[in-house]
Amino acid sequence: MKFGIFDHVDRSDLVLSDLLDKRLEYVKAVEAAGFYSYHVAEHHATPLNLVPVPGVYLGAVANATSTIRLGPLVYLLPLYSPLRLIEEISILDHLSHGRLDVGVGRGVSPFELNFHKVDPASSVEIFLDALEAVKYGLTHDFLDHDGKHFQYKDVPMELRPLQDPHPPIWYPSSNPEVAKIIGQGGYNFVTLGSLEAGKACIDNYKAGLAERGSPLGPATDFPGGTAIGINRHIVVADTKEDAMKIASPAYDRWHASLVKLWVENKVDGPAFARGVVSDIQKAIDAGTDIVGDPEFVATEIERQVKELGINLMNCQFYFGNMAHEDAMRSLELFRTEIMPKVSAIG
């Protein structure tokens, strides 16, 4: 059982330069605590994510760390030139000395896609076209691709990734039908949502992976060859009352950032956004947030790991307008009081 970190790097009350400085301090502490990976979101024109160019931010993360794996979760492929992205992936893989994980997705927000003049109705086919071009370019001396949206002929691949044949590819989803397709592709998988919704996706992913019979690409550090994970907000304090005092306002700010574009445009969000409740206690009841003293948090993690059948939990300790000191304290309690108890489960 491994623990990673997921980070929206969402807006807080800090100016961005201070926020980024404190995030790098946080990532270094995460690495020292023994976490497996650090994954960052990509969103555009929303307070949910203040590092919409994840490669730039991850270059700084790579320079500040030496052992933790890192990567975007995800690159929004419809917004990229595959050729340019191949080059960025290769640079980051070398900057990190082979620690890069590449998350891919199409983007679920039509507003963010429209800001980039990408038709949301075509995003799936653009995504699939780009993904094939990127995979080909990472594994060949020349990029040749003749798709509907992207075409390349005999483009020299002067930049190649350090990992052979390419960095592990991660493909998250909260859609059970898509989850099975991801499993059939052999990708690493992460989902989110309530225990019920998360288990439906995980079970479908496992069924798809069983049909395939083997993972895509290089062997990973996970049993069975792929990560099977879920994202969770986690807040730990000495008492449940103290943890709730920290978690509640931070969750309110994070949730407001999550739904901002949908609220302003007066439309319902995608399924995953509609499933994210606005009240922290309801989120705890659904299992998406784990908040309390170390004993409670450890017990709840054990329960979820066994019920979901996962080998990775991505923890989100730092979100909303949470004070830096509170996030760091939560991380320290997790390191000292929880990780020794729960790392062997699964």
C-alpha cells in the first residue's frame, strides 16, 4: 500500500509567489515523510488551480526534490500540440532523473475547453488522437502520425525520455464505463468520489485490466503492475474538534473554487462535480474527506483501503484557505501516527 499526494494548488489568501514558496516547502516535507508521488492538477481560468502550466511548476518541484515521483494528473491533451508535449515530457523526465509520471485526460469543463477554442463535443476524439501521437513519439526515433486532428511525418525525436520506453502513463476517471476502457488500455488508474462511486469505477477498471492481461509500458512499483488509487482530502489534528475547525473553512473555499465556473454560468457541473457536496460533514459521511484525530483517520483509511481494493491513496492535505502551518501539522501527524499503522494494509 502506497500513499501519494494530489494537489490542486488552488487559490488561498496568499499572494501567488508566497503560495508557491510554501508549496515547495510542503513538497519537500512530503518527500521526507516517505510519500510515493506528488501529482498536480491542470485547470484554466479558475481559482481551483493556479499552476495551469504544470510543466513549469513541476520543473521547480523536480529541482527541489530528489526521490519522490511527480507529474501532472492530468495534462489536458486537447489543449496541447503533441509534438510540443513530447518535448516537455522528455525534458521533465530528465530534470527529475526519471521520476516523471504522465497523467492524461480530455478535460471535463466545457468552459475551460472553450476558453482555448476547443469544441467540448470533439474533446474525446481529439484526446485519443493526441494520446496516440504522444505515445508514438516517446518510443520512436521519428514521429509519424496521421490522425484526424494531428498529422506528423518524419519529425526527428531529438528529445527522448530517460525512462524506457516512456514514463508511466496515468489515466484517471470518475466514470465507471470509461474506467473499464482504461483498464483495457493497461494504464495506471486513479478515481475519486464517494465509497460507492469509487468502488464502481475501481471494479470496472480491474475487470478491464483482467481482460487485457498485462499493464501498458514499463513495470511499476505496484502489485499487478498498475496503480489503482483514489483521491481523498485528509485533515489530521490532535482532536476531532480541532481537525473540523481546520477542515471546514478550507473545504468551503475549495468547494467554491471547484464550482465557480458552473455557478457563474448557471448550469449543472459534470457528474463528478454534482457529486461533490458543499458541506464538510456530508463529505466525511460519503468518504471523500477523512477528518479527525490520528486514531480515527487511521481506522477510516484501513476501512476504505479494504473496501475499495486499492493500492494507492492520494492524500490532499493542503487545500482552500488552509493555513500553511495546519497543513504541515496534519502531514506530520500522518507521518508519525498513521503511516506506520496503515502502510502494510492492502
